[in-house]
Amino acid sequence: MKMELKDRIEKAVELFKSGYNCSQSVVAAFADMYGFTEEQALRMSASFGGGIGRMRQTCGAACGMFMLAGLEKGATDGKDREGKAANYALVQELAEEFKKRNGSMICAELLGLKKPEGSSVPEARTEQYYAKRPCAKMVEEAAQIWVEYLEKQMI
């Protein structure tokens, strides 16, 4: 049974709430559409959580969305400048929409951190963790923006 696009938004949030990082949650929710298993999606997006390797740079949910953009529209010929430009334009459009909805796409800013914690160790996923962090919302937003993009392509 083929999953509805809107259900993928919920799946992304469920993945996050079950312990996967923000990037993994977004990519894995759409992986089958691009011929990837969930395990492959989880592995290829694993390094982008926590603002890329927990360095609190670009939001991992946004990175996951950008990975999907590459799967959708990425150039596969190194000399394809037009294809690269189309992919980069899509990434810039997605980034702009993410920033418009959330005020930033920088993990530390979204978390309200003055400076990155400087630790590679992820926090325990407790009720307090989910209560104080906007990450589930960022996952939901990234998945929603991606669904909106896909729906526009179908028109």
C-alpha cells in the first residue's frame, strides 16, 4: 500500500520521537519514494543530526530536506551545469521557506543556544528533552515543506 504524502509528515515526526535524529527522520519518511530502504536512509542521513554532527550548524531537518532535493533533482553528470543549477535553486527555495517559517535554519539559533555545547554525545530522549526542544516541530516543518513541493510538481 502506497503511503499518502501527508502521512509521511506524521511518519517523520514519529521517527524523531522514537529516537532517530532530525535528518534521519525526514529522509527515512520519504526513502521508499527514491528506491532506498529505511536502513539505507537512516545511514546516509545519520551524520546530519544536531545541526550536522551535533555541531549546531544547519538544522538537520533542513539538511534532510536538502538530501531529498538531491534525490529528486540532483545532477548525475559532473558537467551538467544546468542540472546543478536547478538543484541549487531548489535547495535555496526550500531553505528560504524553512527560514520564513522558523526564523532561521541554524540549529543553535533554533534551540536558543548562545554557543554550541561542544559535545558529540546526544542528550537522553526524555519528556523534558521533547518539551524544551523545537526539533519535532522542525522535522514536521521540513517534511511539510517537502510534501508541498512534491504536490506542486503533480499539478
